[in-house]
Amino acid sequence: MSDKKKKTYDRGIMAEGVAELFLRAKGFEILARRYKTPVGEIDLVALDDAYLVFIEVKARPTIDDAMYSITPKMRERIHAAAGHFTMHYPDYANHPMRVDVMAVKLPFTIHHLENAFME
């Protein structure tokens, strides 16, 4: 792995950790971190009251850059991976679901956009 890729990977891991702490402080119950499926990965899966929440964490130099980095292809991947999760954990399939985006500018600037996109 190149130095640049390693730094990007490490920044992503750190951003996910910061996002997880932020969500826990807001009362979310984290069910999975870096949930891997054949169709893609979900950064965090959580319960927020009755909602099953699939969370995409984006770390960029600015919050705007992070928010604009969510592409239509990423949305498709997240929805496919969410379907995989509910298929493999059917106890959660009847919860209302949403996708949130956590935009992170390290070290500690976070923007949490609930229900970021619907399909």
C-alpha cells in the first residue's frame, strides 16, 4: 500500500471512530462497524430509537467536500449492502430504515445529516 493510500485509509478509520463516539453520545446503539458484504461495505450500522440506520462516514478537508463526495454509485452500494444486512439479520428487517451521512473534517468537526437520501 502506498503512503498516500495508507494515510487515506488511516484518516477514514479515524473518522469512523470519531463518528461512532459522536453517535454513541447521541444515544445510538452501534450494531456493526465496517460491515462488509459482497456488494459493498457500510461504515456503521446503528439503532436510533426505532430506526435501523446505515451510516456512511466521509472524511475530507472540508465538510462541503465530504458531503459532495457521495455519488449515485455509492448510494446504490449502500442500499444493496443494507439489503444484505437485513437479509442476514432478519430481526432488524421490520424497523423503519434510513441512511445517514457523517461528514468529518478531522480532528473534530462533524456534520451529521440524518435521512440523507431515500431510494
